[in-house]
Amino acid sequence: VLKTMKALSIILLLHQLLHLLLSFAFGFSSTTNVNVNVKGRSKSNSAMQQTASDSINPEIRIRIRAKRCPGTTKPIPSQKDTSSITKLVHFQRHGEGYHNLLGDVLRTAGVTPSVDSFDPAINPWLRPEIVDSPLTETGKEQCRNQCELASKLTPELVIVSPLLRALQTAKISFGACYPTVTTKSIPWIAHEGCREETGVLVCNKRRPLSQIVSDYPEIQFEAMTEEDTLFNPSKRETGDSKSKRINEFLKYLMARPENEIAVVGHSAWLFHMLNEVVEVDDADDALRSWFTTSEIRSIQLTFYPPTQ
């Protein structure tokens, strides 16, 4: 009882702090609707990639192998084996968000938070104040610390989750190649396929598209609805549904013309991808581990489209 009362008092205090912090964090966000022109995906300049993409049934999960490699190493697609496609993908987890901080505060107070509970006293990620959680100042600093590494990478495309913490992370870490009004850059695309596990946890619910576009007009938003239709307030995304969504996203990467891509997303999504969707060598168990906040891992993905 005392532990529960202590947790409730912490939640009440956090409620007040979050109201101030999130109001400041979202203060720049316009609530005015804007017309959103969702651009179509660029056509592949590779006949092999285009043919593979066109011939794959959306329900088919293709075989994908993952191998860690230095970020400065370019994958060399085999000229003899035309049955596979190889990409170098720099995966990054977002920096610390306010939802991460909430969990740490509860743990420090001796309360074990649970994402499976519907009690806000032990599952603070249900609270409406934490919707589409932004980065903390610590999270922003973590991303700034990744700028040196990111600047040594040469992605031809940056794909990012449409959730605010991922957008902030990508813009800070890969700021050297962020598009502006006056400078040309590589394409930047926000894609629902690499967002965090959806449902129930309000920190993973995205804001209306018009608000996000108002804050990030330089980014192309791929086939996205105004409201978050993927988020179910009463049911979390199942493992099978998440596997299917991740596999579809990776097939999207396969069909892209770029051979080196940066993808900025989330820890549970990345962990699920490396443990349930792609094949990883048994000798590299570390590749399957959870990403730390703002961590970048360069991974060579080899796709094996089904034969006709």
C-alpha cells in the first residue's frame, strides 16, 4: 500500500512536470491544418530491384540475412549471384525521450513499471501528457554525440519514423545532410513501417500529420493518413503483425534504388527485426541485443526474393 501511495504521489508530480515540459516541447507545433501532398516513391533505377519488387506478393515474407559491418565499408553486390540484393543500412535508435525518463524515475523511486498494466501508477506510458514523446535534453545531447560518427557515413537516403523523438534524433545526428530551403540534399522520408510498436502505449501514438509536416516541411511523408489509424487505444500490436509490418518495410528498402540507407527508429522495433524477422549469424549474438539510446549500427542486409 505504501509503495502504491508513493507511486501515485510521484505520478501526480510528474503530471505537473510533464504538462510544463511537453507544452514547451510542442510549443512550436502548429495546430492549423495544412494541405499535405504525399509524394510517391521514387522509381528504382535498378531493373533487378524493380522486377523483384513488382513480383513479390505483399503477403510473402522474403528471406533476409543481416551481418554487422563497419559503417565506412560499402557492400559489394555479387555480380555472379543475381538472385540476391545487398544494401548497407545504418540503423539508429532515437535518443532518450521523456517516456524513457518516466520509467527511470519510477525505478529510482523503487517502483517497477509495467508496459502490460492498465494502471497509470505503474504504467506511466498510458498518460495522455506523454503522447508522441519528444527527446529530453539528455536525449538531444546523446544525438549530438553521434554527429561525428554519422558524418563519416554516406547514406544516399534517410528514412525515419514519423514519431517526434525519431525525427528529432535524425535531424540532430544526420544534420550534415538534412535538406533546407537553400541547399540540396539526399532524400529524407518519414515512413510508418519503421515506427515503434503501436497500440495502448500513448508515447507511441503519433500526432496529426499536418502538425508534423508543419514542423518538418523538408521531409517527404510516405503514404500517411492525417490521423494515426495504426494506433489502437485498447490493444497492442501483436508480434505477428509487427513481423509483417517490418518485413514489408524491409521489402520497401530492397526495392529502393539506393544501396546505402540510414534508418532512424525505435528499440522494440529494432530488437524484433533482429530477433524475429531477419537471419543473424549465431556467432554474432551481440547484433541481436537491444540498442542503447541514440546508438547507430551499420548492418549489411542481403535480400533473397522468391524465385518465379
